[in-house]
Amino acid sequence: MGEVKRFPLSGRSDEFVERLCRAHEAQLLAYLTQMLGRPEVAREVAQDTFEQVHRMYRPEQVMFPRAMLFKVATNFALMHLRRRRLENAMITGSAGMEEVPDHRVGPDRQAMADQIGQHLTAVIKDLRPNLRNVFVMAHVQGKPRKEIAAALGISEKRVDKRMTKALRLCRERLSSHGIDLAEVE
């Protein structure tokens, strides 16, 4: 693909945006090129994205930087596609009915899920073994309560109690990292 041009930011240097740029620029450009169909348009949208992030966000405000970056980029790309569709409709007099791609489950949400997954993995590893075993068997392996009880040699009621406690601890520990799973959906 060749060397990737760094996006100069107008005004002061912002280390937060520079780190985001270095870490995710190539992946962002590939995503935008796929979405928009033209590398030069993808570069313009990426530049707008980095400038918007530079103006609007501070590191302490952002829990999931990669997700935020891709969300901003997706919004700019969708605005560009809608504007292009409207311009084409005005020029041709057509209704401009071609579809704008649906990116509701795009890389921004995937990045957020990845980062939450990293926190969740750490939280699960920190559970006591008896709670972790029940949690993993139920939620990772998809085993029913009866099978878990038989495998561990405990009652189904004990499985329920351990699961309840494991879930409560996971929620509390994720919450201490500022993650509320109810808000993620």
C-alpha cells in the first residue's frame, strides 16, 4: 500500500491525537476507502476525523479511543455519502435512491467491544475459581445449569448462587473501570 502520509494538524500539537493517528491511521484509511470507494476521499474524511477529534476530545474524556475514532470517521463518511447522493440527485433530477451503507455495527462498536472484552477477561480471571468455573461453563461454553451442576458435583441451586455472585462481581469490577454494560447496548 506504500508509505502512509501523516496528517498534519492545524494549530498546537496534540499528543493524544498524534498517538491515535500513529496507532490507527492505516486501518482507518483502509476502512474509509472500502466505505467510500476512493482513496483520495478517504484521506479527506480521515483528515476531517483527526481534526474533529483534535478539537472536541481530550484523553481523560475518552474511555475507548479507537472506538471513538472510528465512530467519528463513520459519521463523517456517512455525511459525505449523503451529501454526494443529494448532489447527484440535484444534478440528475433523480430521487437519489441508491443506498448509503448501514454501518451501525461498524469498527467503532467492534473496537469498543474489543476493549470491553479485555477488561472483562481480566475481571473473569480475578474471580475465585469456583465462581469462574461456573461463569465460564455457562457463558463461554454455553452449558446448561443442570450440566454444570453435574460436572462440578453441586446442586443447581448452588450453580445459580455462584452465577449470581459472579455476575454481580463482574458488574461491580467493570463499573469501577467506568464500564456500564447497560449503556453499551
